[in-house]
Amino acid sequence: MTASTAYSRDLGDELRRLRETCTGLNGHQLAKKLGWDPSKVSTMEHGKYRASEIDLIQYLSMCGKDIDFVTEFKRRYQYAFDEYIVQSSGNLRTVGMAESTASAITSYDTMLVPGLFQTTEYAEEVYYANGSVAEERIPELVQCRTDRQAILERHNRPDCVFYIHELALQQPMGSDAVMQAQYERLLSKAHMIRIVPAEVTVMSAGFMLWEYEKSRPVAYSESEFARVFVQDLGAIAKARQYFKQLEKVALDRERTRSRLRQYLRQPVGAG
């Protein structure tokens, strides 16, 4: 069995969905038709087995996929188990799955409110301000961001700590009404938030660390150009060390609540 990655689990889940929607077979039945041990299908679909080219051809052919589909899937799959994976900024599937299956999430945001806390109106303003997304796609992207927030409402939600640099609170996105509603949302989630004061120098563009009960941690960062997933142990150690430093300089939870209340009482941009 191979150590899984965020991307291998994503692609494995894609295989599972293809099996269910295209064949109507369960994993054991598909394995029997392919002449495989049932455990092989299970480990492939959980991203824990590096399937060979022949494995993928046989599996996808059983799902009725043509040569073009198989070729494209093989192209993506060849990177599935890399410790560093780069995806286009428009790809949200791997992020959504990695995030929703995490047992713990630690995050640092410097310029914007974290996506898991953004109100609909704030998220819309972010996309409009960015200017790199076609306007007709904005409602779909905002809805996707809103849907992702459901993980914070689950009874078994991940353990979360979100470090937010105060600069992100001071950067206006839309009207004062939009910002005040955003501050209210943050205050309602203050038990998961630690504000990093404005006087602390920004030394990073921000990143996340997802941790899992049975899989290796994933460090994640994104820009307008790409999404980067990292499972290199040295990088994970560096991320944890950075969060230890942030823990020292961030406001504690009570002072974080107090600081958020201050923003609720003043217009955006005021002293």
C-alpha cells in the first residue's frame, strides 16, 4: 500500500464516482468482473494504491470511457502521489475534499478574511476586485465557497485555529454594510480565530495545514495563478514551526473578541 496524498484521494474518489454512476456495481462486483482482489479496488478508490497504466485502462474501460478520457485521466494520475502538487487556480475539487476530510485545520490569512468565514457579499466583492474571473462565473464560485463552510457546522467538525492578520480586517471589500456584516460573522466564529495584530510584520502570503487521522498532513497555499499541495515532511515541519511563532504573537481568544467588537463599532478604515 502506498502513502496517499490529497490529490490521490481526490482521484480515487473520482474513480469511485465513475464506478457508481457508470456501472451500477459495488466495489466487490467490479473487482470480480476485472479478475482483481476486492481490496485492489478499495485501495485504488481511497488513493492508497498507485495503479498501473493497465489497471487504469481496465478500470476506466469497464466504466465505458473512451480513449480520450482514459488518456486525460492517466495524464492527471501520473502526478497523484507526488509530494508537491500544483493545480490551476480554478480547480476546487481537491481543495474541497482535502478540507472536508481533515480532522484539524490550522490557517493563516494576511490580506483577506478566510474563505470558510466569508459572507456571500464579501466573497462577491473579492471576486469582483480580483478581476481574473469572468463575471458570469462569480455566482457559481461564491456558492461553492459558501457550500464549503458547512464543514464548520458539522457535529464532528475539524479542530480549527484560524490566524487572521489584522490587515485583512482593514482592507475594505465593498460598502461599510458589507464589512460590518463580515465582522459580525467573524465575531460569531471567534472561538476558532486568533487575530495577529497589525504591528506584526507580514512575512508570508498565508497558508493552511490540514491534518488527518490516518493520512499524512498536507500544507496548502494558493495564489491567483495556482494551488499548491505539499506533503514533504520538511515543509510540514516548517509550517508547524511558523504556526508556533504565530501562536506567540497572536491575540488570545478573549482579546480577539474584543478587537473584533472594536471593528463593529467603527467605519471601515477609521483609526
